[in-house]
Amino acid sequence: MKKYLFVQLKRLLRILPPVVLVAALLFGCVIVAYGAMKDLEEDSGKTTKFQVGVVGTAGDTYLQLGLKALESLDSSRFAVELTEMEESEAETAMRRGDISAFIVIPEGFLDAAFRGEIIPLKFVCSSTSLSLVTMLKDELTRVVGTLLLEAQKGSYGAWGAMEENGFDGNQVLNDISIEYAEFVFDRSNIYRVSRLTVFDGLGMDGYLISGFCIILFLLICLTFAPMMIHRDHALSRMLCTHRRPVSLQVFCDFAVYLLGLICVIGIVLLCAAVLAGYRASLQAVLQGLTIVFCLGAMSFLMYEIASDMISGVLLQFFLILALCFVSGCLYPITFFPDAVQKLSGFLPTGLARMQLADSILQTSSLDTTVALLGYGVLFIAGSVLVRKLKVAGVRG
Amino acid sequence: MQIEIKHIAKNFKRKQVLRDICLEAKSGSCIGILGANGCGKSTLLSILAGIQDCNSGSFLCDGVDLLKDNKKRAELVGYVPQGTPLIEELTAKDNLLLWYDKKTMKEQLSKGVLALLGIGEFLSVPVSKMSGGMKKRLSIGCAMAKEPPILLLDEPTAALDLSCKQSIGAYLRHYKQSGGLLLLTTHDVMELELCDAWYIIRDGVLVPFTYDGNVQKLVESL
């Protein structure tokens, strides 16, 4: 098999320059896409002002005062605009998308608050609460309710105490309300905490980078299509007659393919190191190699299954899209239902994303590494089986 | 040298493609195997080449069962499958180096099988830029690396133009005359003329047929 390996290496050298060129182009596209997403995120952060409807406050000066205080308090970038309206009006406005949510303050709310009791507020928000922005809107809507409730309770409590002790509480009631509200809720801290727990311990930047890296890697695998897709298995058949079994052929082919992938990834990482000053540790390199091994083997199996160039490229492309989507490489996994999140942890792409997150955070997980290697071995075994079936499948 | 194919049978799940294939041939002869598409011609050749197993039967060469002795089979049997057993990105020379060592390749190019096939003319041409005829000549050249006395060819000149058919036919005639044994599957009249004996696979059995140039009679027999 030495000759076969040598010839395959020669073949790899022939196709490597265009593959590297395409990979560089892909890398550039991914950088641009990442930059655009970051800009979008920053822009939306600067300009987003959530419209929230408030129902049931008409005629109560204290509640209106509370709302005004809330609006003036809101110095964070997620500014909120509260609008008083009727419930039917709020429903229509929400369906039209004019407001993000509305809060219904029930009748008797103030009296109950005055007595120190809590009547739950009703929050109505859109059902499509799976995006980051909507999650923040939900959070903010909850905040408004808490703020109103707690501020009013505190304010009325203080006012009652002052009245009982012979003081005129009206003068300081407004100030107390505002200070109470500030004390009750530190919005920016709550927001930060939720971000940290959502993305495998990574910030949004790290998460996006790890997801894009997985997509980029799989797209690089796609660039090897002209070399990897066998139009027919005539060569394999001829090699079999010369006592070069299918299993050895597959191992040789995979070894060469893996080497090609490592070369291309190496060049891309080198560019990243020069451009962004990124220096990978040995552990990160080893973790990266397990990802290359597993996803490379998966892509190799797809090439074995494909019967021609078009089906091969389409199969790979749609598989990349589907797996990356379900594994949270295109979109944060925490916004998917629990079942999908669990499934992602078992998928090769999901495991690869977790491994990449580990390498970014400089941690390691033996389970993930073993699972990736196990998947890789399974994919290679599958490739041997597929090629054996194809080589033996001569009819006519 | 004499070959004997005895009672070869092959099933694909429940379908019996080859039932009882029996054949005898001596060196210096060419056997043509005919039959309708899907009748089992290629399957028979791939069994004889050791690519797939048969359910029963033997392929004897001077008493040695080549279906059991892989080493001997690799020495004695050359096989040119349908399709292109070549690496498209590489040149003819690179492809030949997969089968030949450098020294033998040079010798064969100057006065051996590769010279007879005229491969020297396109030695540095990448396979992707070759014509169908060049590819087939190169494929045969690769299969002949160990100069096997038995050559199995699966429709060797299918989809080639007349001059290519002629040049490949000339080489095969030379191979036969120099003592080689050819076993080829074909649908081609020019190849039929090369053969000394003809068989049709019908219902999984080899049926002898005498080809006298009457194509109509042949078509009716299939």
C-alpha cells in the first residue's frame, strides 16, 4: 500500500493550492459574517427601545408617578417606553408589533399593596420568545412588574408609617419610590448573569466564534469534494485484485484526507495567529485535532455514500446546515427546546462545539474527547462498509 | 496453461444471478461472454478477479483454485473493470507508478506492453485531459503491470470510437498470439471477431454460441 499512499499524497499536493485558496476565501467570508453580526448586535444594543403597554393604571397618580420614575431610571441601553392603554388596545398593538409586551395591573392592586398583600400582575408577551432580544424583552417585562409592585409597596409602607407618626409623607414619597426602585432591581447585573449561563460558559463572542469555526471547518471539508468523490469504484476494484483490500484503501484515503484537512486548518490558524495574535496552547491543539478527526471522518463517510459530485456536495451541504443548526452553531443552543439541546450533546457537531468551547476556556472534558474519537472510529468503520458494498456491488 | 471454471453460482439475496457457470479455456485463446444487460457478465468477471465471493464453484488454473489462493490469483490474473481505474488529477506516468516500479515502467515504455499500447505518447498528460481511448489503453497498461497470463476485460471498448477500438483490438490480438488468455464481456461486434469461443449467459448458465458474423442471429439468441 506504500505506492498507493504515495500516489494519494501526490494527488493531495496537486489539489491543495486551490483548496487552500477556497478555504482562505471561506475564512474571509466567515470573518465578514462575524463582523456583520457583531455590528448588528452593537447597533441593536444602541438603538433598541422596547415598547411596553401598561393596562389598569388610569386615574391613579401614584402608579403614574411610578411609571414615570421607571422611565427616568432606565439609563441602561435597553431603554423601555411605557405606554398606558386599554387591554383590548394593548392586545391589538401587540399583534401589530407596536409593543413588545404589556402588563395588566389588576383592579384592587393598589389597595392590596397598601395592605402589604401581593396580587399577581399579568404579563402578556409574544409567543416567539426564542430569540435573545425577545428573552431580554421578557426579562424587562418581568422587571417592570417587579419594580412597580415593590416600589409601590415600599412607598405606601413608608407613607403609612410617616402618617402614623404625625409626619407629612407626601413630600418625600416620590423620592422614596425612586430610591426603593433602584434598590429593588439592578438590571444590568441580572442581564449579565443570564448571559453567562446561557452559552456553555462562553460570552456571545466566544460562542459565535466556536459556532462559526465548526461551520468553517465543515465547509473546508466540502472543498475536498473533487478529490474525495469517486465517480466509480473501478480503481478500488483493480486494487482488490492486487491484494490491496478495501479496508486498507479506506485507511490510506482517510489518512491523506486528514492530512489535507490539517494542512488547510493549519494555514487558516496561522493566518488567524498573524491577524488576531491568537496563540493556541498544546491542549487546545490536541482538542482541535479530535474535532478534525471526528468531523473529517463524518465528512469522509458522506463522500463514500455519495455517488457523484452533485449528490455528494448537496448531501454534505445540507448535512452541514442541519447538523450545525441543531447543534447551535448557527444560533445559540439555549434558545432551542430542551429535547433539541439534549440531542445536540450527542451529535458530532454539538460535541465538536463543546470541545471547541472547552479549548477556548482552556478546560477539558474526557467524555467529550472520548465521544468525538468514538464517533470518528464509527464513521471510518462505516466508510469501510460502504466502500466494500459499493466495490462488490457489480451487477450486469 | 489451462483454466477451468466449475459450477460457479452467485445469489444477490433471493435472486440467483449465476446458477451453474462452467467453462474451459487454454492459453492463447480469447473467450467472449455475451448476454443481456444485468444477466451477470460483470458479476462473473468480478468473482474471477476476486472482488466478490461466489456462493459456490471454483476457478482452477492448472489445478490451483484461484478463488482460494489470493496470492496466485494476483500473479496470474489481470483485470480491467468497467469505468476508469485511474486517478483523474494525476498524469499517465503517476498512474503507472501505482502499479509499476520506475525501472520496469521505463523498460515497458521502451519495448514492452506500454510501448505496444502507445502510452509513451501521452505520458505527461493528466488523466482528466485524456480521451476515452487513451484512458482505456492506460487502464490496460496498468492491469498488465505483472504481465499476467490471464486477462479479464469488462467491456473493454465500450463507448470508444472506431480507431480506438482498432488500436485496443490490435493489442489484445497481440496478447493472445503471445500466449495470453483473454476472457472478455462484450456487446461489440469488433470484439466478437477477436474471440475464438463465444458464450451467452442465459438464466444464470453459460450457453455456447457460434458467431459467424450474423448479428441478427446473435440478437435472437440473447
